Amino acid sequence: MSRVFRAGLALVCAFLLAGAALAQPREVGGKGTLFPTGGRTQMQCFPTGAATVPEICGNFEVRWTLSALMGEPIANFGLVWSLTGVRLLVDKRTQFYKVESLPAPVGKAARTSELMLYGLGLFIGENGAILAIDVDTGAPARPDGKVSFNVPGSPDWGRFIINGGSALDHRGNLAYGQNGWCADKGRSYLTPAQARDEMRRSVKLTHLVVCPRTSANPGHLEGALQAHCEASPQAAWCDKKPEKPEKPDMRYGDALDKVTDKPAVQRKHAQLVDAFRRDAEATCAREMAPVQACLRKSCPDAAGPSEAACKSMPNRPARMLGPLLTRSDSGPCNARCQREREEAREEARRERERENEAFRGLVAAWDAQWSGLASECEENRQARAAQNQCFQASERQCNPTGLTARSCLDRRMVHAPTEAAAEAVQARETADRMRADQRPKFLD
């Protein structure tokens, strides 16, 4: 084989390989792994709602895949996490314990904890705007290093990529930063065409926002703690039992003592804490009022139709896809068969014309009734997105301390009434009733 022939053959092969590469369809979406804001090693605690185990803490990651199937978006998210420690209630205060420091049966029970994570995956859009996609990791996952079970979801294109969060939180106050993005109500989304364009650009999720819907379950940990305290009552997290029984307090009467009064004390404690919380929320609302007023002044609400009016608008008529496969009539056929085929084709053509005419009528009727409102709603969504960006830009000026309703409430609830205070109030009220019952009563 001559040198010239070999060179020509190599050039032809190179052109064929380049053409094959260009002929491959461009992939949409993307895949990767999301970590907390602090990175892979950042520990995060999740509230459980349990009294004795208020929080479980650990490291986690979310593995994600975005793609398209038959023209529809596909999103799948899986959670992998490990348990680092737990917060236990000790002397009416929470204290952190590493899993390794717990007794073996308690640590084993702690590893039955489960976590369901809901959040937002953030990425930068084509024009530099912050966009987000809902993250749902599926079934509850244990801290065993396995990916949570999940079924890929296929949302509508019009409710797939979020381009603006709600301006208000669930209490009706202004939502700062990314807090409003977690609220379903009041969101704004990219149009289906814009969402498809973003997916074609190969979406790369870069940040994870954990939303309040995230839930944690301590599993069998509470039962294991109770069993351990029964066997070893002197453990650090066990309520200390007095060595000698207390003498009965005569103020409670012959049939009542402190043990039987325990439910009443707990109810009184709940009432005191609830009243204290209401006062704290009112005080925090007054503290937040100047911040909200500053943000409202810097970023006024956009005029336009309400969100309820936009959501009540029906979708524009869309043509349904026909069957993927149709019958072929190219086989052998006589003259009669040919006539029947021609008649069938003509009838099918007339049926398509009738369907097209009916569809055009539906579209025209929708445009006549709703096109104006649809345009106003689209402008209003863009205005809300711009307002949300304005809130983020103005937050440093209007809220230099980073005050939030949650942080304000947490700071004040530290001073909430304790159960000992509730017991004192209960004892005082009981003593007052006893004195009132012992007053002499005279007949008229």
C-alpha cells in the first residue's frame, strides 16, 4: 500500500468519525451530586418532633439526574447520608451526643433513624438568573450508605424550572433570601419553551437548599433510651430519680399528690409556653416591621392580576399526540381493495380536517377569552421574579443584622417558662382553691 493511499484513507476515516460525532443527538439535562452549603463534611441537624430526641444530625449528599423521555422532562433524586450524632433532652435542655459515645444498644437503635429530604437544586440560567428545580429524594432513607428508593418524576414543562420564589412566607411576612423559594404558593416558573431551552444547555445543579418539608424520624431510639434508663438510671440523659421518696404534700389533699398532679402540671406548662410564644411572635413582628417597610419601599409590589386569578385560568388547548404506529396498506390488493383503501384514506383526511377545524375553534375561543389575562400573568410573573431579586439585593441595606422571624422567635423562646415554673403556678392555684373551699359557709 502506497504512502499516498494510506494518507488518503486516514483522511477519509477522520471525516467519517467527525460526521458520526456530529450526527449524535445532543444530550439534555445532566447529572451530578449535591452537598450542603458547607460542603461534603458539613454536618446538618434535622428536627424530629420527638420530645426526648429533638434532632438527629449527620452528613448527606443528593445524587441527581435530569433528562428527557419522549419530549417530557424526567427528574430523579436519591439521598445518601450517615448519622453523626443526636441531640437529647437533658435537664430540659438539648445536648449533642456522638453516636460512638452512646452505649451499643442505643447506638444501634439510633442507626434506625430515617430521613426524607425536600429542597431545591439551584443553577445559573442562560442570562445569569438564579433558577431552581424541586428536589424530592423519595422514600425515607436510613444512614446505611445506600441511595434512597425513588421513582423518577415527570412534571409539566410549565411547572418544572422555578425562576422566582414567593414574596411571602407561610405567615404572610416577607420572605428573605431563599426562604420564599420553598413555598409552592406564589412561585413563578419558566415557560415550557424556556424550560426546554435550559435543558438543552445541559443543566448543572450547583447548590442545594433544604426546605422545611424535610422530615426526620429517630426510629427505635426513644424506646432504646427508655430501656437503658430503666436499667441504668444514672446515665447522663436520664431523669435523676430521688434516692428517698418525698413526703406527701398535704396541700394536694388525701387523694392527690405530686405524681397524680403531673398531667395537670404538663397542661399548665403547655399553656404558659403557648402564651409566651404568642407574645414572642407579636414582639418579633414589631421588630421585623421596619425591615419589611424598608423592603416594601425599595421593592414595591407590581400591579397586575392576582396569583389566584392567574391560577384559575385554564390551560391553552393543546393537540393530543396520535398513535405512534399506524397500519400499513402497501400489501397486495385487487381493484375492490384499492377502492376501499382510497375511500378509507379520504374518510381519514376528512376526519383530520374536522379535528383541525374543531381545534382551531377551541384555540380561537381561548385566545378571545384568556389571551389578555395570560399576557398580564406572564408579565406579573416576571415582575415578581424581579421583585424577589430586588429583595435579595436590598436585604443587606434594610436588614444589616440578618434578622428573621425564625431567629427572633428562637432567641426569645430560650426564656420560655420551664416545667418547674408551671409546677409553681399549679401549686399556687391549688393552694388558692383549697383556701377558698375552707372558707365558712353560712345558710341564709
